[in-house]
Amino acid sequence: MSLQGRARTPEAQMLVADLMSSRVLPSILKAEGTLTSASAKKCGDALGAIMADVINATRQQRASSRSVRNGSFSSPCPVGRLAFRRVMNALIAEGLIDHRKGHRVKEGPFGTERDVPSLFQATPALLELADGHELLRAKQTSSDFTHGKRDLSDGAQVVVARKKIEKDQAGQRPPPQDLDWDPSDPLACKIAARMERMNAFLLEPGRVEGLSFGGLRRIFSNANLPGFQWQWGGRLNTLPGWDAYESWKGGAQTRRQIIELEGEPVMEADISAAFLTILYGLLGEPFDNHRPPYDIGDGISTERAKAWCTIALGSFKLSAGGRPFSRVKKAFIERHPILQSLETCGLTNADLQYHESEIILSAVEVMRDSHGVAALPVHDCIVVPRSMADVGRQVLEQAFYDHLQDVVGCPHPFLPLVTLK
């Protein structure tokens, strides 16, 4: 739930006005006793934004999700925390919204914590009201409600330098911490200008539809370590406050159901085992792109092989995963002997992330500059219009090859295994 939307058509505006006067405002007054006119105006704006997300989510057969932590209502979110909570509490109390609270969970072998956002879904009572205003016509994601666009004036938002944070004594990793960077840093300014140009193109009317999209940013890691020169991390992510399509539950399948690029449904071109493949390239070793990288034999499933590879390349330790993965590790190293040098090659996970992000961003730029169409990055793949799927695959292959050629001279040039899904 990005809260960037507003009621646009008369039908949508009438639904918001009816809900505000007959359900939301009386519920707030019952709970608080009084409400200033300025606060009532803010609540009306919040209701319009909430309805935009909830109604569009209903059309796409999903729930709206968002963090309700205080910090999630900072800029560019146009809805204040208090107005949101007043309106949402009223909608829940009136039986118009079903709510499942968010929480924090540990995942992965290192106990990494992440937030599970709160979920909000229209109840049958709200759907009946919306249907009465003819707002549930199939897949009209932009006619009744507008998502809005962000202001592209602040280049600093699109480049983030994030501190490397160690686990505390309890083994927990504190929340990410962003660091200020010198606005006169020529390399940082070059990265920001590159991102702003990309965002300006993607935000042109008709390029990206079906979700609330406000642009992309790059998050660099280890910014507090000696020698930091914007060469670690750099993954592309949605700007805060907008639909984080890259981390939607259901992954590629959900994105295919919701996102439209250039007015078309989408497909994804994906680098199989991207980190492993990049490692081959950086170390100048030949790579067999005719056999799936996670096909390691010995009756080990692709999912199991991928799980160990992810853990190993996340920590750059061959002991990753411990005894439960001992058979997987043995078979993996037999298939990919390059991993024997994992702990001595001088690379880290942050290095692989940087090269991956450069490859993906270059592919997105080629789709823009050479083919005139929008593409969206998702870590190790690009989302492209369905009619451009084969072009996207070829562009991603070439971006990989060109990047390695530029970085290391690529003594054993090869193309990665890129699949379409």
C-alpha cells in the first residue's frame, strides 16, 4: 500500500465521499469525541489513498500490504501516520477492511530478521459498496484512481550509502543505517544522474502501469569501510513509499499478473545462478551455459543445490550450511570446482552484488536507448513487455558479456544461461 493514489473519476470520488460522511467520520468522532476541520481534511485524503490501493488490489485478486511503523510514513508518503491510523481503525471497526497485523521473523541460516508487513483487504461489505458505484470492473487499474508521480528534483534520494553493521551480542543484526555522502563526490553524482535519467524515462505516461511506481534507487553497502568507492552492493530497489514489486510474494508470477509495461503484460529474463556465473567471469574461468548450473547430480534437487549455493556465496565460506548440506556441498564442488577458491579469491558477496547490479542496469538502459521500451530490474533479472521477451533475453546476455569484458578483459568470454519466465 503506497498511499500515493487518489480518487479520480466521479464514481470513485462519490464512493470516498459516501464512506467519509456515513462511516469513517462518525466512527472517528465516536472514538475521539471531536475532530478539527484540518484533521478531517487529512482523513479524507487518507481515505482516498487507501481506497485507491485496496480497490486496485481487489481487482488484481490480492491484499494490500504495507508497514505501519512510524518511519514508513516519511516522505515521499503523502499520508500522515495519524490520519492513516484514524481512517484505517474506522474502516476496520465498521467491518469494511480485514486486517492482519505485521510482525518480524527470522529467516535463513544466519537468523536474518525481516519485517512482514500488515495486510489489508476489502470485506464483502466494502466490495458491495464499491460494486454499487461500479468500481469493480475487471482490471481497470488506472481509470478510477490515479497513482501519482514523484518529484524527480532530489537526486540524493536515488543513491544510498549504507553502513556495514555487525550482529550484536545476541546474534541479532540491527536495522540498516544510511550514511550521508558528499554531494560533490563526482562518482556519486554520476551514479545519481544515471538513476535520475532512468527514472525520468520510466515515469513517462504509459511506460509502467498496474502498480504504484515512483522510481528506483541504488543501495550501496559497506560505506563505512576503508576503500569504499561505490564498488560494493549497488542493487536496484524501489524508492521508499511505493509498491516494492521486486519483493512481492509470489515473485515473477505475481509480477506477471499485475505489472504492465508499454501497455503489455510482462515476462522476465533471468540469469540462472547469477552470482555463481559472475564469479566464473571475474575469475576468468570457462563456464558451461548448456547445462543448468544447479543440476549437480547425485539425486540432489535444484532447490537444495540453490539453497546451499545461496548460503555459500552469501558468506563466502565453504562451511556454510554445516552438516545438513555436506552431501550437497560435495556434489556442488564436483560440478563447480571454482568454489574451491571461494575463501581465497579476494571477493565478497558485496562485490558480486555490484557486478550483478551493473549488468542489470546496463540491460535496462539498452532496452530504453536501443529499443525505446521500459524494463524493470529485479536483482538478477529484468521485467520486459511480453512482445520483447526474446529481445530482453539477448540484451541481458550481451550486457553480462560486455560488463565482464570491460572489467576483467574476459579471457574466457562466455554468455550466461538466461531463461524466460
